[in-house]
Amino acid sequence: MAHLVEQMAYVGRTPWHGLGNRLAEQQSIDVWMEQAGLNWNIRETPVRFINGDKSHLGEILSFDDHKVLYRSDNRTPLSVVSQRYQVVQPREILEFYRDLTEKSGFELETAGSLKGGRKIWALARTGQSGVLKGNDRTDAYVLLATACDGTMATTAQFTSVRVVCNNTLAVALDGRAQSVKVSHRSVFDADAVKKQLGISVSAWDDFMYRLKALSERKVNPLEAEKVIRNLFQPRPDQIEQKRNERAMAKVRALFDGAGRGAHLHSSYSTAYGLLNAVTEFVDHERRARSDDHRLDSAWFGQGANLKQQALDQTLALVS
């Protein structure tokens, strides 16, 4: 799949995924809609098929239990879903942030779509941040994303970004990501989601406390190797062993000093440095068909799961 650069936008410095159209700060939601390539709607039509074969075309019939979703701007089909499926429009994703940016000090930083519009997302900085020793700063964000291809519920999630390297990590408390998920069988209620997510704002201080604990826990080479192997090769007979060996070698190198920020006091030979070696690998180094495939994996797929496992395993070192 080709890059979807024309369907992403950002403000400030180039985002970690390196994609998008750069905007001036304090832009309106309408400008974001246009520049992020989200100024279209998801439309619906009944599923129809031809009752016949190659030699004889029969009558056109409908499949009443399902409908086709397609883009209003270019008529590109997006998916086939059940009639109960509740669509979340691209504008709803950006409108979610309107009062947050106008009244609560949030700042939209990046937004766009993936897979031709099948996944839609926006990311805003909350204004919260934490600093570890060595001036190692991490900022708090809220990510809102949805999909119309059945791969995920509409999800609002607290996410952290380490400034020195742009590594991303879902904010977790007691092993659970701080997120609100709305099934596509339900109507998306932005106000209800924000109210529910607001309960989790206090998790930021707890999350930074845990990162601080990681930054103070020294890790020897044997401990680091055990964590890396548990993440990438938990079974001796694992398929694609060579690919996993390459991944492990890259993570080792990032941890041993090749990673961005690896020589900061917070990271050098610490559990926090080991965690960031994994997150940097997932966000920036892992093999992918394109940067937008890597972004999709790092936020919503296998990459996101791998980063969560790395957080769990490094936190186990300080428990």
C-alpha cells in the first residue's frame, strides 16, 4: 500500500511517524478536516448481488442483513458490515476535541486516516508532562481512533510520548491501558466518553511514578537478555526464528547505547532504558511495508501489544 501522506496533518515538530501535512498552530476544526484529509463522510448502501453465472446474468438481489460502507468523496468501498453497525464519521473524531482545545488547554497535534479511510484518528496533547533525571521529558496525550472495517471499536486512550525520541506508549495503570472503548453496536456519545475518560486523568501521576521507578532500577546484561527473549522468543520452536533474532539484536543495540536518549541518566543500563529500546524498535525500526503500516501496528496492532508486554515485564523487575 502506498503512503497516505496526503491524509494526515500535524502541527509543530515532525511527528514520530514522519507523515503528514504541516499546519500552523491554533487551526480550526474545519482546517484540520481539510488538511488531514477527513472532509468526507461514510455513506451506506445495501449489499446487492447478481443471481447468475458467467454465461447468463440473472436478477439483482439484495442481502438485507448487511450494508456496504463507502467514502462520499471518491466512492471507494470501505467495508461490508451488519445493519446494526453504527458508523462514526470522520468529523466526529475531530469534533471530540473541540471543547477540549477551546476550553481545557488541549492542543491537536496530528490527525488523519489509514488504509484508505478504514481507520481514522486524532491525537491531542493534554498539557500534562513528567520529567525524569537527565531532563528526560514525557508528555501526555489523548488518542481517539475508530475503524469501519471491523478491526477495532472506537477507542479513546491516554498515550505518552517521550520527547527525546518520540517513542509512544499507552498509559497503563495496574497492567491496564487507560482507555474507553465504544462498540460499533452502540451510538458513539463523545460527552459520555470524555466523562468516563476523565476519571483516568489521575492515572498520569501514577504512570510517571512507575516510569521513575524503572529509571532507578539498574538492569544487568543477563536480566536484559531474559526480558528481550521473553518478548521476542518465548518458545524455542517459534516460527520466523531468524526474524526474531534480528529484532532481538536490534533491541539489544538500542539498549546498549544506539537508541535515542539511551545515554541519559534515566535510561543508561536501567529498566526504563530497556523499555524504551523496545518502544523505539516498534515505533521506528521494526520492518514494515510502509511508515503508515508501522504506525497502524504501533498504535493499534501487534506493535502496541508488544510495547504493553515490555511495560509489564520491566515493571516486574521493580515489583
